[in-house]
Amino acid sequence: MATINARFDAPIPGENYTSDVKNYPWHRPPDIVDYDEAVEYVLNDISKPEKMSMIYTMLETGGSVAGIVTIINLLNISNGKYPIDLSILIAGPIARFIEIRAKDYGIDPKMGTPKERIFTPEYFKFISGQKVSGSEGETETPSETSQEATEAPKTGLMGTPTGSGENSAPAEVQSAMLGYGDDENEEDTE
């Protein structure tokens, strides 16, 4: 008899249209919509000694700055302080503030943005011991395989332009467009 009543306890289709849509803070307009005001609010909030000690503890136990910023932003969004799109914009300044404070405290924080490795079928063949390419005795190391995967495709819509070369930019310009500095390019080649 209890299972029959459980079926009738479900919401009625369309019931969400009759309920009050302002039940939750994220259903109402946010308190802060200005970039500078949002950054100032968060930095003042996390600068409190009890919150900074919690952040230091998370960093010392292996947490990343990106993870902490995500938690801070999710809490403020769920409390209706600022909208999601503004949280994305202010994530950088918050992360930088936490990084500076952590270094001043003596912690070398993990930023949480590791260089992503592109996993290709050749890489998985290599680590499983299968033949990767070439003749019987010839194999490639995983770093060679991942380096090949990062090269530009030769054909297709996203391929390297062909012709006189007037449509392609030099490698330095392309790196600058992607936001890579000279330091990052040197790290990639090592």
C-alpha cells in the first residue's frame, strides 16, 4: 500500500509554473553586477583571518588555487551575490590574490592548470606495448607521440593554409595570439 502512495507524491506536471520562482537567491537578480565591485567584495571577504587560514589549509593539503576560486565563486553565485558570467570574469584576479597571499605566507601554491597532454591512439598503443609506427623494431616514445599530436593538421577545414602563405601568420605571432610568452615556449620545448 505504501508503494501506491509513493507514486502519487511526485510533482504534478507544470507545478513549477505555479510555485514562487523567487524561492532561491539565484532566482532573484544578483546583489552585485559591477566587475570592480564584485572583485572588491570577494577580496574583502576572503581577506578575513578565518577565511585566509582556511585557504592556507586547503593549499597546504594539496588543494589548487583554481579549485579554491571555483568554490568561492559557486558559494557566492548560490547566495545570489553575483551572476555566473561575472564569476568567470573575476576568477583571474581572485586567483592572483590567493597566489600572492599564499607565497607571502610561505606556501608554493598549485595553480590547478597543468599543461594538458593530448592522449592519442598512438600514445595508448605505446603504453600498452603495441606497435606504434614504422617497422617491427621501431617505436616512438610517448613524448614524441604527444609532440606529433600538437602539430597543426595538414588538411581539412582547420588545416594549415596552402598557397602563397599570405594567410598564415609566423609561429611567433601565432604564439602571441594564443597568449604564450617566451617563458612558456621554452618550457614546452624542454
